[in-house]
Amino acid sequence: MIDWKAFAQELGDIPFSDDPVRVKRRSRDFYWYSPVLKPQLDNVSGDLLVTPRSEEEVIRVASLCAKYRAPITIRGGGTGNYGQAMPLKGGVVLDITELNRVIRLEKGVLRVQAGAKMNAIDAETRPQGWELRMYPSTKRTATIGGFVCGGSGGIGSVGYGGLRETGNVIAARVVTVELEPRIIELRGEECNKINRTFGTTGIVTELEIPMAPALPWRDLVISFAEFGKAAEFGQALASASGVEKKLVSVIDWPLPRYFQPLQKALIPEQPIVIAMVAESGMQALHDLCRQFGGTIVFEQDPVEAEATPATTPLFEYTWNHTTLQILKADRSVTYLQSMFPPGRNLELVQAMRERFGDEVIMHMEFLLFDGKLTNSALQVVRYTTEERLNEIMDEHEANGIFIANPHVYTLEDGSRHKRVPGDQMGFKAEVDPFGLLNPGKMRSYVPVA
Ligand code: FAD
């Protein structure tokens, strides 16, 4: 048993809370998307919420955790799915959001503290002519550290691939969990050691990431009489190398019916494409609309929409926000995470649509995977039983579609195509010898100390 009173006393002036309601609230994420995980994780809670304000305070907390053998689970915005930031074994929930400073921006390279929110980063760097290359649809809540350690890709991945692609993370500064914590600077491909490891391989305090020149963007909803044309248009726009774009998402009817603020603009029964295209690509976009029979039904400035709390940037209807928009009205649905093989992607998308009908509703995003254009999909599933959900995922895999199961919480069981290459378990032995970092998530790890 850990003596939490003594632990808290040793924290000195580092802010903490032991209020059980507050600690439990900060011990959740979006695990409840999964009807399978919900009952398993509903009661999970940490013991102490600790909010360091500097790297020096992070080091003091890490050392105390090593001394007391206290589990430590890092929390950014808490928007992860499948219980990534949920402390299965209790212990310290380490809120990293006070480490939120932009350190420097030089020649398109950003050095930033890991707890910085991504919309705050863009707001600070865009006036200097640079913007994030890539962010999740949770940009307005999520941190850059949470994205690199828990996410996979998102808006921007149509041009730059996912976070796992070479070059998307330049450097990471990591604090180890030992009696005398060390600081390790990872560079280049070494960053794979912390990329999407759910905070099991060190506390990331700083990141260095490549930026893109800031552009004026347009947010667009394009309506199509049939799904096949919407998908072909999406693929044509995504592969148009002369058009700068950040997002191409195809959403089958009836899903758009749940996008409340867009109702007046939408054409009932029609699938839509949501796209974010640079102003310089608008001529080409109009040409493609003509070619594939698409009608632009809604347009806005996404940067303005993002900055105004009352408006919704269109990316908040895409990626895993599509599921959220449906869940707001209908709690009986859940979702899949899948990646279609390049080359056969559209053919397989159609085959799965025909095979599953209303039970699995198609919603897909185009992206580069290992340099090749394809689409991932977060299909919305009408949930009946866990067995049926597994059957659906198995059938997708049998057809050559990769599934990253979002209904399990361990790294090993969850994602095949999302796993980042590299010896992450070996690195964990180096930085977390007592096995205190987010225990239970890297289930094959056996503590070495
Ligand atoms: P958290 O949820 O706080 O943490 C995520 C994981 O990273 C946890 O395991 C945590 O322990 C670890 N972690 C956090 N900070 C650190 C750190 N400093 N050092 C070490 N480990 C750390 N994901 C995508 O990739 N793309 C999407 O488009 C996307 N859309 C989403 C839409 C919705 C509606 C929801 C609910 C989720 C979505 N996600 C998406 C998942 C999630 O929002 C993103 O991965 C997001 O970047 C997580 O950031 P966060 O700050 O909320 O991380």
C-alpha cells in the first residue's frame, strides 16, 4: 500500500489534488465509445492528480514515483480513445498541460513543450508564417504530446502521412522514471521509441516537429447523388498533386443527417465529401466537382471557424469526430478503425458497403501510408453484441483490410498497422525499470528492477 499522505507531503509546492471526484474525472478519456471497454474501465481512477509546472517539477514527481513504486499515467487533453490515459492500476495522474510553452520556431522547425494544445500552437505560429502540418480532429482540446504518444494522424495526413512516417517527428526530450531520473534526447528515428506508446516509454517534456508554410484555407462540403462518385472524387482530389489540401473525407448518408449545424445546407439522402483545400486549389476543386457531379453546398474559412468557440470547423465532422457527432444523438452505435490497401481501396470500400449495408456505415479519410495514397475508415457500426463486432472485424481482415481494434486497451492487441517500428520494449526497460508508466498498457513488459 502506498502512503499517499506521505507522498503528497513530499510533493512540497507542486500542485496536486486528492479530491476523489476530481481525480476520477481526470482519469477518463473517450473509452466509452466502445461498448466493450465501457464496463471494463468505468471504475478506473487514479489516487492523486499532480500538475507539475516545469520539467524540474516533472523530474521531482518521477523520482517520488520511483521511490514509492507508485504507478504514473501521463495525461494531456484526455481525448484519447480506448483508455490510453486511464490509470488501470491507480497511482499518480500526471497532468502535463502546464508545460505548454513554444520554445522556438526556426526555419520551419518547432520546439515546443509537450503539454501545449495544438490550436494554441497554430494560433501562435501562424502569424509568423508557419502552421502545423498535421493534427487530430480534437485539435481544439488535445496536446501535441498526447498526439505523438497516443494518436496516429489526421488533418494533414493526406499530404504528409501519419505520425509514424519518417520525418514527422524530429526530436523528443524524455524524462525517465527512476530514483534519479535522467533526461534523454531522442532524435530522428529514435523518436519511434515514444511514438504512439501510450506514455509507457518515458515522460515526454519537449518535442521538435516540422511545420508547413501557413496558407489561406477553405472548408468545403460537397454533395453527391451517389456514394461511388463521392469516393472517386475524393480519391481524385486526394491524388491531385498540384492541389494543396489538408483533408478529404467521404461520409455516407445517413451520417451527415446527424451534423446539426449543417442541416440547412445539406441535400437529404446525399453522401458528402468534406474537404479542406488551399485557396490556390479552388479552381482545380471546381473542375473536379464538374467532372464528378459534385455540388458545393457549404463553404467557410476554417481558421476563423476554429478560433470561434460557437462555430465548428469542418474537421470536427471528420476522423473520429464523425463517431462523436452520431453518439451525441444515438448511443447504440460504435466504430471500427481500418486501413484499406492502396490500389484496391475503392473497390474494397464498395464491397464492404454492399456486404454490411446499414449495419456498418462508411466514413473514410484519404491519407498517405508508406508514401502511397489510400484511405483509412472509421466506419460507424450499429452495435448488437461483442461477438458480432468481432465477426465484422474478422471479415474485414479476411478481405485484406487492416483493422486496429479500438475495443481493447493494450498496445499489443490494439493496432497492427498503427504500430510504429522500433524496439519500444527495450527502451521501456531503460527508462521505466520498475514498470510504473501506465502499467497494463504494454502488457508484454516485465519490469527489470
Ligand atoms: P491524452 O488522451 O491525454 O493522452 C494520449 C496518450 O498519450 C495517453 O496514453 C497518455 O498517457 C500519453 N501521453 C500524453 N502526453 C504525454 C507525454 N507528454 N509524454 C508521454 N506520454 C503522454 N486521434 C488521431 O490520431 N487523429 C484524429 O483525427 C483523432 N480524432 C479524434 C476525435 C475524437 C472525437 C476523439 C475522442 C479522439 C480522436 N483521436 C484522434 C484520439 C485523440 O484525440 C488524439 O490522439 C489526441 O492527439 C490525443 O491528445 P491528448 O492530449 O488528448 O492525449
